[in-house]
Amino acid sequence: NSSIKISGMLSRLNKKVGYNLKHSRDLFERKNYKLRAEFNEYTYMRQNLSYDIMNRSGKPSIQATFSRFTINDKFLGFYTFIEAFKLHMIKKLFNLEIPKDMILYQNK
């Protein structure tokens, strides 16, 4: 089972929207991903480049790559394909033991 939902708050107002992808089984060792529309960044490089720099410098970071998004042979555009940052990612990236009552805050 898989699901796809429109993501973001303000980005929903744009012509090109981002998506959240969720899989019931691991895909590339993960279950949650995001397709970022990068509607205000026309080179599509800034976000991907920042993650590459962090990873190559040895700092914990998520993975990202470029992608072409197509549904039923209809091309919807170029996107940045990234891992969704979840609590289990923090545990893995920082090698932490996370208590069950820990709360992850996200700045929006």
C-alpha cells in the first residue's frame, strides 16, 4: 500500500505543489519521502546541493536527488526527491536513544 498527498501549507497555493509519499514497505530503506516542487528556486540545485555538502562533509543529513515526476504517462515536472525527516531519522543520524515521550518540533 502506498499513498500520495499534497504537502506544505503556503506551497499549496502555487501552480506546482509538492507531495508527501508514504509506503507500507521500505523503499530504499525508508517509508516516507517528499517530492519538493522548488517553485521559487528555478535551478532546482540549492536544496539538493546543501544536502550533498552536508553528507560529504561527514555531517548527519538526509538524502536528496533530482527526479522527474510522472503519473499515468503524464509528466508533472521536475522535483527534488528527499527523505521525510521523522523522529526515527534523528535516532539513526545522531545515534540517539529517544525516549517514547520525546516531542519533535517543526518550525513552520
